[in-house]
Amino acid sequence: MVMPERTPAAAANATRIQYTLSRGALKSRSELGRGFLELSGLELGSLVGNIDSTLAGYYVNNVCPVGSASFSFRMHRSDRPELYLVASPRIGFWVTSRDLPRGPASPFAAALRRTFHRARFMRAVSYEGERMLRVDFSTAEGIVSLLGEFFGGGNILVLDKTGRILDCLNRIETDERTLKPGVHYSPPPRRGPPPSMLELQHISTILSSELPVERALGRGLSLPGRVVEEALRRSSVSKGTKASSLSQEEIRRLYETFKEIFLEAARGGRLYVYFQEGRPVEVSAVRLSLGEGLVEKCFEDPNSALDDIFTPLLAQEGLAEGGSEVAARLRRLESSFKFQQQEMASLNETSEKLRRLAEGLMDGRMGLDEVAAQLHALGDSYGVEEGSGLWVLSGRKFRPDSPFSVASELYSEAKRLKGDAMKLGDALKRLEAESQELVRVLQKRRDDAKARPMARPRRWFEKFRWFHTSEGLLAIGGRDAGTNSLLVRRHLAAEDLIFHAEIPGSPFFVLKGGGRAGPESLRQVASATVSYSRAWREGLASADAYYVKPEQVSSRAPSGEYMPRGSFMVLGQRNYLKGVTVSAAVGLCKVDGELTVVGGPIEALLSHCKVAVELVPGHLHPSEAAKKVKRELSSRLSGEALAYVEGLPLDEIVRLLPSGKMSLQRVLRGSELGPPPPEQADDPAYGENR
């Protein structure tokens, strides 16, 4: 795409990637100890090769908001685990394998989703020394770029291949530049030269100032303060020295030290993180001499440093932001509750006083003058007008003809106030119930913010459909033509069996170690094969499947013929399983000690899952069915398992379901032991051969 170039060095470094962390990354400096973390081009230049190699071949599967202004791009590649490109205007861009809690929907998030859905990652580009990053994607409409500006309040922009702004998170109109949809992007003015263009003359000019040397260098160079201070320490120049008082030798030493630091950062490929009382307080591409009291940790993979430090913070921030909205609403409710409680008490008190005055008139214990005086004490809305002699009750005026008529009016007014108090009491009960619910939600959000477990990285087989049979054997199946092809080409071993349904539009399933599988495992894999095939969409109750050995599958089409991607030739004798039931299930089990949801035949899942929900072809869309499955699982779980399911995104359940509409058949409890080790069974002779 066409972008305004800054300097020749910027063009030379256009293929380098830079992550940046803005000064507004955290709402509170105390969250990270002294000061706050800030990443410059020196630290993040080490991520150049890492980010491009990590996201090569990935495309955007979805975009979700995180917190109020950050976004998570779910990146998919059929032969690799899913990754997430995190874009935060207050922090920067980085890659994580961990899912983040979703924030509130926003128009900009929806626009990102529309623009980048199924966009393929191309490259990451930065301008040397600038706190900006651009990531280019290839779409059907051409190249579209995601540009982050991580200074000031931060911004995220979407640009077309000519550099025209398609959308932006924050619109800006100043004398220097305008950022809004429809105009061409113009970068901010540069503060100083990029590191690669720093010259001795430039350092000399900067140090002609009357300012302290660290402030003069900080203003004149695009470098963070920690690098400036490290250069002073290495050059034996005291902090606080007047810049103009430095000798030519000291200036030369500073210049040489800066060049050494730039070279060290470029060659290092690592990040140093410094901790104080367990909290990260500094990040640097070069080793710093920060004195005692700080613990240094070196990350050989710079992206891992960002992921370890900032992903949990962003997750907690997203949860806390949602909690702050609930807390604000709770405060409003509590204020309203307190006011209405006082109002109800006042109504009851006034009603009781009016009733006593009426009783005093009725039994002759009080006269009209005494009652009138006590009415005046109740406030301006009660009493007797001077001159006219009219009585006033809550602003309503009347002229009595006897003490009994005044008593009657007082009784009526007391009854009305009592009724108003009872209505307020009903309203207070509703407010109290709503407040209690908000307290529960707020406490859950706070607990989640403290202890929410990050989503674990996916295992290699989770890119496919998968489950363990009742004998503990792993079965993996294709999701589409790409994973079908990948499954057969890369994940077939000599002792495996490969399954296919006797119907067009069937996935391949591979039963790992199938040569020792018993009849139950064979039937279960056959059930999965037909259930995730076109048989489900066509509403069939049963279908036929077969299995063969790996050497019977060929990727070569007969001479003169063509095979689509994901298709293979099956040669020789097939082992058929007739009339296999079309049904699937979703259950919760533990794999390698970790809770996970899995989809597959109900018979297989009951051997390893705490609880499983069986489904058959029906009338519910997958999203509706996923909601019901989640509700059924949650209602039968407790403790850690309940927390896991409640925090599970619906997408994770949808991806386990067959393609087509469905209905819930039944919910069953099973084992809680997880998959057992594979049994050593004899080679099966099962099924009808043909």
C-alpha cells in the first residue's frame, strides 16, 4: 500500500515490525510498581522476524472487542493452533495463544469484523524509531491495513492500499493533521532522528542546551528515558550535569555508547524484564544497570515477554471494565434505594400523625386551633391559610363546616399517604432484588478478574474434530477440504485406520492405533464419520461407513481425471459398517489434567466425560443449540467444572457441532476419569468386507 515515507531509513526498515506500549497503557501506575512500562522501537525491533514467521499463512477468523477500546483478531490456520493478534491503542500489537474476555459490542468492532473477516496476514511494517505499527492483510477487495498509533490517547485506523482511511477508532482534527474516514493518512511529525541515522553532530547540537543532560537527550532523541540513563551510566556522565558543560570527549563517549546500545538491541533478539516485589517495572532490549532490589529475567522470545506481562493485564482490565459498569449501576441503585427508604419512612410518619389528629378531633380531646397548629408543624403543605380560613392538606384546600368534617379529611389524607408508602415499599423490594443480583454479578466479575484462568494453548489435534474412543484411542477428523487433506497427508501412520462415509460430503476420520481397536471403537468412529457428513444436513437417521488401511488411500487421480482438494482415491477392499446411527454429543472431560469440551459419539464421551449432551438432526440452528448445550451442562456441574463452562465462549461449542440444524436428545452423566491408556487388543476382524 502507499504510505507517506518519513526518511530513507524508514523506507529501508519498512519490513521491520515494531510493537509499542503507550504511556496510557494502564489506568494506574501503581499496577506495575514504580513508574510504568513503556516499549520503544529498540525493544520491539527484536520482534521483527518472530511476528512475521508466527502469523505467516494465517487468516482472520473473527474480531472481538476486549475491554472498551482493545480488539482481539482470532487467527486461523488449518495446520497450526489458533492464535490471537491483540490490538490495543493504549498498549500495542502482540500475538498470544490465549483467548481474552470479550468486551461490549461497538460499531468499530463490527466494522473491523466486516473488513478483516477471512483476510490473510501478509506482513507487519514499522517506521524506525516511531511508536506506530502497520499490519497488512490481503482481502478479496485488495490490501487492507491495520495501523496502530500508540502515543497520546492512542488510535487504531483501517487503511486501504492507497493509504486512505476507511475507519478509525478516534477521529482527530488538528492544525497538524486530520484523521477521519475518507482522508489520506498522514503520520505525526517526527520528534528526532531514527537510531540508524544518529550522528555525532546531532548529539553535539542537542547537548548545547542549558538543560540537564538527561532532559536534553530525552527531548532531542526518540528514545525512552531508561536508555538515555543507561547511556549516561556507561559513559560515566553524571545525571543532572548541565548539557552545555560537557566536554567534546564526553560528547564523543555518549555518541559511541548510543551506537553500541543500538547495535546490542539489533543483535540481541531478546528482552530483559525487571521485577520489583514480583511486579514487572521495566522492559529493555539491552541489559540495564538498575542496582539492587530488582530481579532480572531474560526472555529469549520477545513476544513471550509481552504475552506473559500484558495479556493477563488486558484480560483483567476487560473484566474490571465490565465490573466498573456494574458497580456504577449498583451505586445508582443504592442511592435510589436510600432516598426511597427515607421517603417511605416520612410518608408513614406523616400518615400516623394525621390519623392521631383525626382521632383527637373525633373524641373531643383536641380542638380545631390545636390541630391547625400541629398541621403547620408538618410543613408548608399542611395548615390553615391566614385570612381565608381555608384548610390545606398536601396543597388541597377545603373549608370545613365542623370538626368532624376536618377529621374525615385528615383520615382520607392519612389513608392516601399510607397507600403511597405501600407502593414505595413494593418498589423498594424490587430495587433490593436488583441490587442483590448486581452484587452477585459484581463479585463474580471481581473474582474472575483476580483468578480467571487464561485459555490454554490448543493441542495439535484440536485443529481437527477429535475425541477418544471408549478404549482410549484418539480419533481425529477433517473439518473441511484443507484439514481433510492435512489429516491424510501428515497424520497417517502404518498402524492407523482411516474412515469415510458412503455418502458425498463426508470427512475423513483417522483412528490412531486402529490396528488394535475393538468393535466398540470402530463403531464409534464410524458414527462420528457419518454424523459429521452430509447425512446430518439431509436429516438421515442412519448411514453406512467403511474403513481401510493407510496404504489403500492414494492422492493420485486416475489418468485423465481430476480430484478436488481434500479428496483421495480408496483402493482395494473396504470394511463396511452398516446402518450407523447419525447422532453426536458434546461433553466435558479432562485431558492431561485440564478441563476441555469435546464433541463425538455419545458412547465414547460417556466413558470419559463428567456429563454429555446428545444431539440429533432437528430444527435448531447451531448457535441456538450451543446455548442450550451450555445451559444443560452448567445446570449439572459445580465448582471448577461449572466455572469453566460458564466462562466458555459459545463459539467453542458451535465448532464442536455438526453442520446443519439439530435438536437435543438427552443429557447423560458419565465417567470423570478422563481417557484411559489405550488397551492392547488383538487386531479386529469386524464389519462386512467387500
